[in-house]
Amino acid sequence: MYYDLIKINNLMDISKYSLKDLALYFEKYDGYVCKIVTNSKEIKFKIEVSSLPHLIGLQHAFKGTKNKNEYKGFSGFEKMKNGLTYKDIMKSIKHTKSNVTWANIKNRIKYLPVFLNNIDKGSKLKIRNDELMLRSTYIRGDYFLYKNLFNNYPTFSLKNIGGERTILETFVVETNISLLGALYEEKIKSIELISPLDVTSPVIIKKEKVEL
């Protein structure tokens, strides 16, 4: 059933799709490079399965458990792929008194496929400036790639490492634009997903050009 997520244009229905479905779907993007070209920058970041647990906030849900490290990185991805359930997450949040809510994680899960599938359509890029941030945040990214979807603002936080490379730091779903609204917007000329595979890959390379 996960393959339906590859072309989904609506929020992911968690009563229909499991964490395993999400993991198998995301695995299809493993190794892809997203290239964003603006008037003054070219930003590239790699999509890897090991980032999925962090993108949905799994590490926060299991922060208070003895085996918390098993829910991070590739091992966390494998847990999602091999039977971790939504109830497991909710139970851990309740028992460990986590600082993240189930609603927060659920929103990330529901928005991630539709955001990623349409990353080249209508996305905007903001540049971090702490003096213009309207409220404090735990997000450490230098760039914010976001869009308005279903009256919320799903956002990829992109972190520049030593001026040499950019990583996908996290994924959040903001209920309003207050966090990013005052930041400078960098005009996007094109967004391209570059496949490490051949043209038979089930994930289509997407590209958008915007006339200036």
C-alpha cells in the first residue's frame, strides 16, 4: 500500500497507512539530492533514510527511555519498517512525559509525503536571521524551505555545515507564518530532485522553472 504515498497529493491518512508504509515510501527517496537554485545561491542537500526518525520527531517521543538511541538514525528507521506503531509512540509520550505531543508528531507524519512529493511546486525559501525571528525556536537551520499546505506551513530546516555542505536538519509543521514571516525570502528559480538511480526509479525527478 505504501506505493500509493508516492503520488499522494493530500494529507497522509494514518488510519490507512502505517509507520511501515511511511518508511517504505521514504526509502524510495533514499540517496536523492535536492538542488535549489536561487538568484544568488545553489543549495544542495541529500535525503537519507536515517533522517526519517528525526524528521517526524521520533527521538523526542522516546527521549526518556533506556533504549532511546534505538529510535534515532538508521536503527530508528528499521524500527519503523519492522513494526513500530502509532500506539507505541503515544504510549512512550505518555509514560516518559515527553516534551513533544502526539499531535506534533502526527502532523509531521501526515504532511511529510505530500510536502516531499510536491517540493518543486510553490515552495519558498527563507534565510535565517535571528534578529528578525519573531519568537524563539529549537530549530537550528540556516535556510527554511516551506509552503502553505492546507492552512499550515510544513517546513524543511536546512543546516549549513562549515560552509561546505548542507544537511536536512529537521521537518516541522507550523500552524502560522509567525516564525518565518519577517525573514528575507530568497527567490527560487528552480528545484530539482536528482536521482542516484536510473530512469526506471518509481520516484519521478521533478523540476520547476520560474520566470523572473
